[in-house]
Amino acid sequence: MGLLCIYVPEEVISAAGVLPWRITGSWEESTTQASFYRPEMTCRYCSHVLESVLAGDLDFLDGVATTQVDDDFKRLWDVLKYINKPPFQHIMYLPHTISKNTLGMWHRSVGEFIQAMEKFAGVTIKDDDILKQIEIYNQMRDLLHRVYQMRKNQTPPLTGSEVLSLTTAARIMPKEEFNLEVESLLPYLETRKPEMNNNKPRLLLCGEFLDNPDYVQIVEDAGAMVVMDELDTGSKYFTGMVDSSKDDPLGQLADRYMNRPGLSRMGDWHSQANQIIAWVKEYDVQGVVELRQLYSLPLDYRSFYLSKILEEVGIPYLSINREYHPSHMGMLSTRVEAFVEMIQ
Amino acid sequence: MSSLNKPGLAYLKNEMARCERRIKKINEKPDPAKPKSNILLYELERDLRREQIEACEKGKPLGITGLGPLTRAMGMTPWDAIMAADRTHGNAATEYFAQVRKLGMPDHTCDRCSILVPMILNGDFPKPNFLFTSNFECLPVFLAHNLLAEYLQIPKFNIDRPFNNYMGERNEEQLQYVTDQIKEMVEYIETTVPDCKYNEERMIELLEYDRQYLQTFQELWKLKAAIPCPLNGRESFREIRLSNMYPDPAKAVKYMRLYVDEVGERVEKGLGAAQPEEKLRLLWSVAGPFYDDPFSWLEQRGVAVPAAEMTVYNGWFSGREPIWGDPWNGRQLSPLEEEARQFDFVWGRLGSDWVNTHLHSCRDLHLDGIIYFLQWGCPVSNNLGRVVAEEAEKQLGIPTLLIEGRMLESSGYNQKDFYAKLGDFIDVCTAWKEKRL
């Protein structure tokens, strides 16, 4: 089941015996086929995903699930529905604020998703099935959290691009298998001594739909260490456990997906800024680099607000546009190098 | 800061002066080709600006709670910044875009939302005392409002609604969901914004004016179907305000009545906008180059534009969706439930509704083609243009022109190229029409 955003509760898909697979779009420069439906100046991740679908690169998917997190995603889903590819499509209603009222409707939306998955997979999903998956997913979150804790070390055992590769594996692998791999990796990481200069500035990387490690690599090649991220493909993917202590697995599951750090399409930018500031302190970060995906409006708008807030608390901040696929790397590299020099 | 050194007053005073000039001109030398009712419209607009100026000067609450009458029923003067931004095209827009770039903001988003931010930050339009945001509008409007609220620390409340409309299967529950949020918003405003208190009697009164206003507008939709089309394209394209936006809603209802009667007279006389005779009828969708007048150019070539598929209200105008009351069981809705119903229009729904509203308009008004304006930075509309085009061809046998552009920023506009594309499209529509007939 292909996923387009982090709000779709993966535990439900796994409980139906289906593999959740976060979709990566085509990394090719051209989106010729997608441009038939989507003009150039729209979310590039969505365009590259559509390109992959139309080119047949995602024919292995049996279905796709998303929320209407923003208009670009809603319209991508509309087009997938229109062309009926992949053969199953589901869109969940996602509230954009958290209150008792909106959480109630979100619970209902998750309930409808369970019904849709039952129909799709021809199974009945029981509370126990969900509980079992909550346990497996919580273990994955805990393991990734432990890896991230090591990034607080003076010399982190993993580079930022290596961490992105690891979270990418988490997003597409069967979770039990992933957990076993990470469990065996942890002892090695605890003793790993990478050849890294401790004097490099420590950076936090912001961005959305950033799934190509090359982009993290150019930041690190500019002479910095990426020690924390605010990526939906990184920390935001696994931050926040599902509380499995209560007698309402569905409710607890739904709440976790709403309560963890949100995408910029959610209007709580004040909380998002506070989360970044907290991580800056926690990870001893000296600057924040944001690689905004071109034509992705929410992050564009949030960055204007974020620049004001981070300036007020004295945190250096660089926000620049990037393509979805690797492009203009030299130009980006120059901008990041200048920023790194400035904060050194 | 504006030259008058009072945030918001420069724009408002200019608009007021513009309305006064037009009223004077109509009184002194009326143009027989234009509706006589225009004078009432300019008076309504002038009075709204005057009221906003007074709110600024006397510190009365200024804000927006949605498109329904709740804003006024809460004791606020409506803050219509998005529509105000629409009126700053040409050089003014280019100047604002220069500021947008200087601020480091994206310049590829929807024009009206891009302009809105420097317009408010400069103090060229007043800073509101309260803002609502919602997922039922397009993403850029949400983001612009959210940015202003967060950046300027303006009290805000977000209303969420599911994307299935109230005619969908979840109906009553959805309505209750949105109504409950509106009740929360009312409480929030009462405790956060000074001098605001919900007045249900006022709410009921304003809802009644809106209902009368919309009923009259439904008559206009039927008149638009007349051949030849009595309306010129600019009239079709006007984004109307509901009567509740004006300080004197009774006058707004009167204006709409007079205007529709005048259009009716044109229909009776067989008068059409297209010259020398109507050869084609087109739908203009989303937005257009407001700094130019392609409608007159089309009309001079025998092409009428009876409707614009850009407004949020076409479902109501056309009578396809009920404008009042419970659409399922005939139950009378409470005033706040009626307000909740207004948080439901096609921009917030899924794509099938977007496509269908285009097809319905084409059927209702006997149209021969669609000009679909791909406005930069509008993900709701841009990403469905091709699907609309395919379905219009498949279901109605009519062509669609997908034409890219900006509605306010004109520095990159090439009129010759734009009109050449329109000219080619006229030829295509004519050929397809002959084939259909």
C-alpha cells in the first residue's frame, strides 16, 4: 500500500496483512508525463510521484492511501482516482487543528480507514491485531529514538545522510524485519568511531518530502554535521509513541498521529517553532538549515514566520529552495557553505 | 506605513474616493449601456469602506469569521482583505511583488494571497482584531491568513470540515461537527476580542437578507441561460459579496433585485453582449488577467461569457444546491447551523465536485467551451484543469483552453500572445460547435 503522507496510520495497514510503503517519487529530472495533469509550478513531490505512477514504476503497488493534508495531495489523489491507478485508492479526512471535537472526527476517519482496509484485504481487523501492530511500531519508534539519541554525542556515529537512509528503510520495510536489523546495528553504532571532525558546526535540517540523501550530503560536504532533523521522512516520522496502556487501541492510535510534531500544513507554527528550538538546545545545534521543496507552499509561508522566531532567540537560520530530484547541487552547496562559514 | 500614517486608511480612503467619483459620474452623466443599479452598488461599497475607516479610527473590532453573517452578529466590521487585494492589480501589484521578494516570501503563489501579506504588513490595509482559517478554502488563503495571525499575533480560530459535502452521506453529523466548532469559535471571540458578543437576533435578521439576496441571484442564473446572453463578461466575472458584508444589507437586497430586473429587461428585449451577434458562449474558469479586458475582446468577436466558474457559490446560484434549511429532512436549521452550511463549497471538496460544477454550468447555460485559467500558485484548480478538459470533451463534446497566467501581476503578461491563443480557441470552438450541430 503506497503512502503519500505521514498521517495515514500504518498500523492499520499492517494489521490487514498489507505492507505499508511510503512512496518515493521519480528522481529523474523530467516529469513529462505528469505535466499533462500537473503544471510545473505545483508541489514537485506530487508531480514526481505522478510521473512514477504514469511511467509504470509503481505498478507493484496494489493501492494508495493518503489524507487531504493539503490541496496538492488532495488533487494528486483526485488524479490517481481519475486514472484509477493504482487500483485501490483511499483518502482520509484529516483535521488541521486538535481539539476534542476534531479528534472525534479524526477517530471516525481512522475507523473508516480500517473498514476500507478490511474490504481491500478481505480480512477482519480486530483490536488485538491493532494492539499487536502498535507494539511492533512502538518498538521501531523506540529503536529509532535510541539512534537519534546517539546523534547528541560530540561525534555522532552516523552522518545525517546515513540516518535518512535508515529512516527510509523504516518507511518501506516490514517493521519486524527492520526492528531486528536495527537491534543488531545498535551495539555497532555504540562503538563506531566515524572519521569526523568534531569542530564542525552542528546543524538541524528542516524540510518536507526530502527523501534523497544527496541533499543531506551536500550540507555535510559543506563542512557541517547534520545532527538532528525536522523532516517528515526523519524525526517526524517516528516521534511520539502510541499509548497502549488504555483500553481503546483505535483511539490511542489515532491520537498519536495527530499529537506528534506536525507538517507545516497544520496551522500550529508556534508549536512547530518551539519544537525546533527545543531540539536545537537538546542536540547542541548551532544553526538551522531548511531545504524547502520548490512550489510547496506551506513551508514557504512557514519559513517567513520561522525566520522571525529563530532570529528573536538568536538561532542562525538558512532557508533555501530545492527541487525534489537532485538538481542545482552546486548552487545549493555554495549557499550552505557560506552559511557554515558564517556560524563557525 | 501608509502615507496617511494610519494603518489601513490609505487604501480605504482611496476606495471610498473612487466610489464617490463613480457615483458622481453616474448622477451627472449616466451611461445608458450600463445598469442603472450600479449606483447602489457603489454606494454599498463606499459605505462599507466608510464603516471600516470608522472601525479603525474608533478602535472598534474588525475581523472575519467566515463568509456568513456571523462576523456582524459578533459585533465586528467585516475585514475583506482578500477582495481588497484583488483590486490592486497592474503597477500596484508589481510593487507589492517586489516587496514580497524582498521579504523572502515565495512569488509563485496565488497573486491575491501574495499581495495580501505586504499589504497588511505595510499597513496599507488594516490589521484585523480576529482572523479565521479553514481547510474549506484554498491552501494559499489558509496560509496567508495563518501567517498574518502567527506573525502579527492576531487571535485566530481554525474551522475544519470534511471534504464530502453536506449532500454526501455524512450530512447531519458533518453539519453538527462544523456547528460545534463555530460555537467554540464564538466563545473564543467573546473572551479574546473586546466588544464582541454574539447577537442571535441580529444573526437571524442577516440570514434572512442573505436568503433573499441569494434567491434573487438564482433568478439571474436563469437569465444567464438566455440566448443571446444579456450579461457582459466583466459582469459575469464580478465576485459578489453576500448582503451580510454590507452595513446596510437591506440596500444590498434592493440592489440585487434592481440589477436582476434590469438584466431581465435586457433578455426581454433580446439584447446580448456579444456583437454583432452571439456566435459562441464560453465558461471562464478560476481567474483571469484582471489588469486587461479579454471579455470585451471576445464580445467584439461574437463570443459571450455568461458565467465564471471561480466563485465559491455557483452551487447555490444555480439552484443545484439548497440555499437554506436542512437539505435532507426539511428541518429548519439553527442560525449557527446555517453559518456552518456556508463552510461548504466546491473549493474545499474532492475533485469530482470540482469537475461536475464545471459540467453543470456548461449544461445549464448552453456553453460551447471552457477557458480554464491556470493561475500561478493555485493547486486546487491547476491540478484538475486537464481532468476538466477531458470530461468536458467526453461528456459534452466541448473543448477547453488551458491558459497559464497571473491575475494581478502583469509585468510578464503578453497581450498579443494571450489574445492569439483566445483567437485560435474561438476557431476550435466554432469548428466543434458545427460538428456537434
